[in-house]
Amino acid sequence: MRPRPRSFTSNRLIAFLTASALSTAALSVWPSGARASSQTAPFAGHVGLTRATSTPAFPTPVQAPQRAPNILLILIDDAGFAVSSAFGGAARTPNIERFAAEGVRYNRFHTTAICSPTRAALLTGRNHHQVGFGNLQDLAAGFPAYDTVWNPQTASIARILQTDGYSTAAFGKWHNTPKWEISPAGPFTHWPTGLGFDHFYGYMAGTDDQWEPHLYNDTTSIPAPGTPDQGYHLTPDLVNRAVAWVDDHDAAAANRPYFLYFATGAVHMPHQVPKAWIERNKGRFDSGWDRYREEAFTRQKALGVVPQDAKLTPRPAGLPAWDSLPQDQRRLYARQMEVYSAFMEETDAEIGRLVDTLRKRPGGDNLLIFYIIGDNGGSAEGGIEGTIVNETSKLGGAPEGLQVQLANIDKLGGPDVANNYAAGWAWATTTPFKWVKQVASHFGGTRNPLVVDWPGHTTESGRVRSQFAHVNDIAPTILDVIGKTLPKDIAGVEQIPFEGHSLKATFSDPNAPETHTEQYFEIFGNRAIYKDGWVAAAKRNYDPWNLSTALNHVFGDNPDNDRWELYHVAEDFSEANDLAGSDPKRLEALKAEFTREGLRNNVFPLVPLPIGAPTISDPHQNSFTYEPDVSGLPQNVLPNTVGPAHTLRTEIAKPSPTGSGVILAEGGRLGGWVLYEKDHHLVFENNAFGQHRDTISSSGALAATVHELGFSFTPDKPPTAALPLARRAADGTIRLLADGQEIAHGAVHLYPSVMASYSETFDIGQDRGSQVSRDPAARKPFDGSLGQTHITLP
């Protein structure tokens, strides 16, 4: 006889139904934007007084259009027009060549000339000033076009695609959140996950260490998955994470298309890449940047990405001729370019791996790829000689110069330096154009390659597309591809129209009419306007490779004094012939048009001062207290200790039984400081940009009854006021303190150099991220118990 089934009690039935409902909900969660439209629809059922007289109905989830493609948007960082072999460059990029051979190449595609603004325009389809990114995230100013607060009237393409049934994710560099909102406290409205991405994995700053990056999983700071010694490198990790996200997505919702934004840290400085890739490039750049441009120009004409009648523009007066350089300089500079080229080649291989893997997944036969090779022209911010520290550090007093670099030549590309190439290479990689990154007035700053590959939809691959295009065209193109239009409002916020135009017609027709017939450009007051085949351009009077003087000119000089140039770019591809003198009437008309467009897009005032931005803490506060269990705190939430006198004290709740371990630390391998115990002695180490170290230690052992340990810093000279990004580390005296009494003191050079270490944090009881010190005692957590930490400013 079969056992009688156990009956459900009413409570167990309710529990079962509740669990089932929760499980179903977990499987059918939709992005808030997508759900919002269905929540406003009338209830399709009927509510009666009883279940018998009622009819249930659920909101209908948003469905993507039939055969809507999966979309992969790839953005490379700091790669000029002539980097990739697909556009005549020397970096061997067979995967870009493959995608171009399958799809189509665009040789008149434009960015904004610098990173945050390009990304804002790319992801919204609007002009960067309309989004709030007239400038870098790091240089916010108090005007709507420059405050770096993403305008909700310019929803991202990810947010729009959510409303059309897409899953969305972003990997890599972000750089579009206000600096004062990047902290454990948020708010997170302007993080990727607040702006339309279901998932984010990457870093929030403009650049980061490629060996030991400072990563976020959605909005949570996480340690890097590995170390340089273990073979970890960021680009392969980003590919692995992107593939894993797609696999998770497909396991749950393979019938739902995805939008994947993949923005590499490569090839922005630091140029860091595994040694094997560097060795493959050895000796390839010994002939220098002048020859590079000549050879790249010849290849570009052979490939058809530059017209046969184009002219190669001359070297700017401030850059040296390669043949004029001493042998040591040529040896160093050639090695710099070997590393950069290696970085690009590794990136190409990893992106090839990403694409090949996605094509093997469900929906891989319907994968639409937008591949933008650079968010601006080559970066000259390494200066005339290049550098082994990050660009901000140069402004902060970091040691630089030829001899310092030569002493580190064998470390280039590795984790101990943050190298950038000499400005001559930035100019070479923008062949055949004038100028480089930052210079929005000329194509050397704004002209970047675009490749679109969508099997079955991109045809006549051998013919280069030469319609004028801009990064703000990508979002409208995506919506055109899936048969949708920009919603009138999103989550109740009325949307302003796209500024970009769809490129879809060019996928299959090389002769499709040009639809983007007018576009203004402006960064740091460098400005231009394109209209119907003509460009009027005004460059500021500064050299983009000299950051220390550039800031003074950018924010000090009157833009009204800038000289305007005129080019007929429909016939003069490289802006080689200035016609300002021969056609002044046309020039004046275009200048007036720039003013009209500038007023319409809130471009004015030009170059507003980046001062007065919000801070998380009270700017007048001079005393700060932190509990011992706080996670690593980013520098932007800390009081400014770069320059002024200050004191740090930590309460000792329970002394270390071993007399060793980190008490406080800030910064990392490339610059910072650490206070620690070693053999029951108190030790302070200052790491000045990874190039100089000062160590101060107490002569006697610490008392077992000590209740507080810390240090104070007194600068040799009073600090001087400086713009953001221009604070300078200082020489001075460190005094070690035990229970408020000095127990040792010593001189330190260039303290604190924490600005060198990207997003390294302030840590209590350990040194998170890369390690400030090489001393084993300064690399292990404190094994006693700590109380509160106090920072005091005058």
C-alpha cells in the first residue's frame, strides 16, 4: 500500500507559494527603466470582491525587437589615428585588420580630444557639454556644462536599451562620475550602475595601474584578483570578466540581447605590459618618430585610409627632430615606443579573444561590434622626454629627466614605474595630422579610427567610409539598428534630442549621403567648427606636452587673443593648407557659427576655473576621526595633507605581541608612506614616487603600555596654493610620536607623494593594494588591536 501523501497546512502552503513567488521574481527582474514603462500601463486584469470574480494579470516585461543584435562597444584609450596597422600604424593589430576586412573602416570619425568628454558624448549621442562634461572629471567647474554631473536629460544608450529589453554591462575605465561622489558613501546615482548599466567591473579614475589596479565590482571596492608576481594584468582580466558576465547572462536569459561596453585602460599611460610582448617589438622604432610618420603616411595611402592627394603636415616647432638627438636619448625613446606598441598589440590580442569567444556563445552570429581606436589623439602629456611617473606626479614635484629615465630603462613596462612615451611619439601616432590629445581645434586631437563589424550587414569592406562622423553618432546608430527611437522621456525626465546621426546606411553603402554636416569641438579653449566640408580652428597658445606651463596658459590666457585658422577639409584631408588669409569672409562666418553653437550647447564661458567643487567633508574642518574597521579610503574623501603641517595619531587598544605590522599607510608602490612597528620599534617610511625613500625609526623599543602611536609632519616652506592636479609634495620633518611625546625625528624628501599612486587608499592596520615599503614588517597587518585614528590640521 502506497504511503499517503502528507497534506499541506495553510501556513506551509503560504510559505510554498511565497517562496515560489520570490524565486520567480528573482528570475524575472528587469532594469528599473525597462519596468517603469510597463508599470504605467493599465492593469489588464480585473479586481473583484472575491478571487472568483477577479482576473489576475502581470505587467508585460519589455521585449527586445526580434533579431535585435548583441552589441559590443569597444573603446581604446589614448591611441592616435596612426597607431594600429589597420590604419597605417606600426603596432601589429591583426584582429583590428580582421574586423575591418569583415566589416567597414571609417577614416573621418571624430572624438572630442580628451577622455571624459569623449565618453560622455559616445554614451549619450549628445555633445559633451550638454551632458556636463565640457572638461575632464578631474577638473570640474561650477557651470552646467562643466560640473561633471551627468545631465538626466541626456540618458545613456545603456539606459535607453534597458527600456528596450537589453541587458547591459560596462567593463574597464569609467571616468564619468563626479570625484566627490566616488567613495563608500556614494551617492551612486552617477556611477555606471546608476546610469543604465546592470553591472560594472573596472576602475573609476582617468587612469590606473595595469599591474595592480584599484577595482570596483558595481559600487564596491575590491582587491585586484592577483599580483604582478602571479602574472596578473588588467586587460586579460577585463576580458575574462566580460566573458563570465555574458555566460551568466546567457545561462539565465539567452533570448535577451546584451549591450557590452568594453573600455580598456590600454593604451593610456602607464604603458605597462608583460615583457614578452615588449621583446617582440625590440629594435622596431630605432629610426625614430620622423621616419615613423613618413612610413605610416605611405602605408595609409596604400591602405586607402588617407587620400592620395593628402599632405603630411610638418613637425611642430617645439618638438625635436629625431636625428638631432644624442644616442642615449634615441635609445631611451625607442624603448618607450617598443613598450607602447607592445601594449597595443597585447590589447589587440585580448580583444580578439573576447570577440572570438562571444561569437561562439548564443547569439554570437548576430554580434554587432563598434571598435573605436582611441578616445583622442596620442598623449603628449609625458613631456618632451617622456616620464616614469604618472602625469599628475610631474606637477607634484616627482623626479624626472633623462638620467632618471635611463636608470630605469629596463623597468619600462613593469610594475615599478608608470611610464609614458616622449611627446614626439604622440605626434607620430597622429599621422598625418597636426597636434595631439587635448587639442580639439585640430584633427590630431580629434580624428580617430572606427571599425564596424556586423556579419551579414556590413558589405563592400574594401571601400573606406569617408562620411564625416562623430562619437555622438554611435548611440543614434544603435537605436536605428534595432528599429527604435529616442524616448520622449525616461523615468519621467524629458530627454533632449540626439546631436548625432545614424551611420547605419553606411554599413552597406560606401556612398551613402553624409548626414553629420556640422559639429563643433572645444577642450581647454582649443576649439573648432566643422560645417559642410570646412573647418575654422583656434588653438590656445600652449604646448600640450608641457603640463606645468600649460595649466597657466589654459586658465590664465584670454581666449579672445587666439588666432583662427581655416581649412577646406573636403579637399584638404590633413588640414595642411591654412586659408584664413585668403578667405576671411568665410572664416568670420564660421567663427560666428561656433559662437551660436557654443551658446546653444552651454560651451561658454570658455575654460572656467576648476575651483570650488563640492567635497565630502567640510572644507573648514581640521580634525578627523576614523574607526579601525574602515575600509581603504580614497584620497578624495580625506583631508588635504599634500603640503600643510599635520599630525596623525592612532590609539593602541592592544599592543602587537610580535612588535611588527602596519599601523597606518597611504599610497603604494609608486609613492606614499607607511607607519609601522618592526621588532617593537616605531618606523616611518616615505616612498617618494618610487625613486627615493626616507626611513625614520625610534632608537628604543616601544613601551608595552603605550596607548597611542603616530607622527607629525612640518614642511620646510609654507605650502603654496595650487589648482587641482597641481599640488606639490614637500620637503620637511617627520616626528614620531608615542603617547604624544616625540621619540624620533628625521628629514623627508617629497612627502607625501600619494598622488603618484593612482587610486591607492588610506589604510588602518594594513597596507591595501600595492605596498609602499619593501620591508616585510611593513607589508603585514598589525596583529594587535587598534582604536580610533585622528588626523589634525592647523
